[in-house]
Amino acid sequence: MGLQAFAFIARDGERTANFLRASGIAPETVREAAQEPGFLGAVLEYLLRDEALLLVFCEEMRIDPAGLSVMQRRLEAESHRA
């Protein structure tokens, strides 16, 4: 789900710019950052902090927003084990 969330953000220039600004990732280092264990969990965390964006994503993916929080916690836990 983290990968779908990142693709959702990356499809829109304004979403991408906002994500990069909030995360502190430089555009030229996105690919490198995406290889880091905690990256996808951080993408989900970003969505969870923006309710309007979260609702658009969940509607597009046809998922319950509450389920995204559970997925984010799982990804976060997995990244700490890596």
C-alpha cells in the first residue's frame, strides 16, 4: 500500500512538491530515499497527516482510511527490524 500511496502522490506535481517539502527530500534524491527501509511507512504517515489528501487516496483505492493507519504501523515496525 505504501507503493500505491507514493504513486498517488507522484502522479500530481503539486502533491509531489508538497511531499518533498514536508519530508525534506530533494527531488534529485527521491529514488535513493525510496530505497530506505522506512520510506513507504513515511509516505503513509504523510497521507495520514493530511485528511483531505488521505480521503482522496482512500476513495481512489477504495479502502477504509482506518485501515491505512494499521498498514502504516506495520510498515514502520518492519522498517525497524530491517
